[in-house]
Amino acid sequence: MRVLLLGADGFIGRRVTDRLLMDQELQVTVLGRRDSADIRFDLTTGSPGALARFLDAVAPQVVINCAGATYGSSRTLIRSNTLAVATVCEAIRRSREPARLVHVGSAAEYGPVPGGVPVSEQAEPRPVGPYGVSKLAGTELVLASGLDAAVLRVFDVVGPGSPTASLFGRLAEGLRRALERDESQVRMPDLSGYRDFVDVRDVARAIQAAAVSAATGVINVGSGHAVRARDAAQLLVRASGFEGAIVEENRPVLLPAQVGGVGGDHLPGHGHHSGPYLPGHRVEERRPEGRPAPGEPVPWRQADVRTARDRLGWRTQVPLEESLGDVWLETACRV
């Protein structure tokens, strides 16, 4: 099977590349802006007609779109997450043999959801902020394209390669600096929200499974469990050996379910961690327990993952503790 991969240099895209290249049944071509790509092309500025000519040359049976942006101005997010998707869809339609499209969406498309309830693919999306809006617009373009297409709505990705701008990338860097400088505390935003964390390697497996399946429409990719961000953070603290305090500031942590262009946060099948305390560590809070920080738009996020299980045969494999342990190992080894 010939596969054209977009966004191979991103957090998710790098893992998808590794996964696809291990499959001897797949012939992988990478399209992107960097010199390392097989085909140099900028999805935010290139025309659908030019991309269609590349598609005709490669003749892929599947196009996997991991490209996109998680951070940046509203203009950057719209160009990367909406305009680029429109270009991809139109190019596939214009090509001689339209390929199947697997597009990486985001749980941020759902916006606020009822606490304590897994969100299914049938939920009405109500995104807050430019990121979620731009991702939802991209998803709607794919669904309305008439193509053979699946959108994987990925929840909060974590694991080795997490960018420093992400929650656990930032915490890992803070812990490394505190240990190097013998500091007694690391400052973080509010960590009271619940998220559905999933390891980036599990996400890559889901994308590969979707590429070779016949599944269409929106499919949630998450662990199916909500974990308080504070409890997940303490797993990373424990892996680091840091014995000081994590001081939460009275401002919300923004946890977009992040996509391949930059990075992300997510957990797999560990269930609910019941309390924030771990021996040898403490968390100092600056407001009452369980009360969301002012302006925190999404205090709860948990995926209903039955569709991924039933239509892709996919389940998470990497426990959250292992995922965060790998984040710390990578950070500690960084020179």
C-alpha cells in the first residue's frame, strides 16, 4: 500500500513515521516543508492544483494528515488547521485516483462537556478559542468533502518527544532545572482539571489502524479514562526523584488536545488515580480543592472510545506511568 504522510516532523507525525516505516507492507512518501521530506510542499501556501499533481505522481492509496499547529496566533492556527485541510481535500478530489484520507483532529473540538461523562462522537462540538475552532473547521471540511475519509479526534497526547510548550514538557524541564539548581519548588499553572491522556505511540498505532481500515467519520482516540492533571503531574515528579513541592499558581493550565504539528498531552488505560498525594512529595494549592480556576474553559475531558475499539480494533497499550517515565528519561538525558 502506498501512503503519503503529511506532518511527519510533528510530535505525533514523528511517531507515525516510525510506525509506518516498520511495516513492510507499506510504501511511505513524506510531504512537508523541510529538506528531509521526499516532496517539498507548504500546505498553507501551496495550491490544490500543485498538490494534486504531486498526488498523481505518487499515486497514494492513503493520505495521512498529521500536519497542523497547536500554538500561535489565530491567523497561524486557521492557516495551518483549516486552510491547509481545505487544500488537501481539494487536491485529493482533483487527483486522478482519489486516495483515502485519514485526518488527525482534536478533542478540543468538543469544548466544554458535562463532568463525569465520557464524550462520544455524537456530541455537539462547542469549541472555545481559536485552536478548537480551527480544528473543528478542518474536521468539517473533511466530513463534507465526499472523500473516503476518517477523522481521528485525538485527546490529550503525552509521551517521549512532548514539546516544552506542552504541560508535561514544561513540567519535565522545570523539574530538571530544579534538580540542577537544588531548588525546592517548581511552579505550574492550576492542575485541577481532568484530562484523558494517551501515549503518542498508542496514537500512532490508531492512525496506522485507520489507514488500513475502511472506517469513516469521526473516531475518538483516547484512553477512555479521565485523570486529574495534578495526579498525572505527580507521576512525573516521582519519576524524576524531585522531593520538593509543585506550587500551583491561581491561573488555569491550557490543555489543548494537541496535534501533530507541534505537540501534546494524553494517557492510556490506567483508570482513575484517586488522590494527589504521593510519598515524599507535596502539592501546594492556592485555592479550595476541586474548584476550577477562574476562566478555565474545560475542567473535564474523557473519551468514549468504543468506536475505536469496535471499528479499528484499537486499545491503548502504554500505561500513563510508563509514558511519563519516558518523558522524564528523555528530558534527563538531554544535553
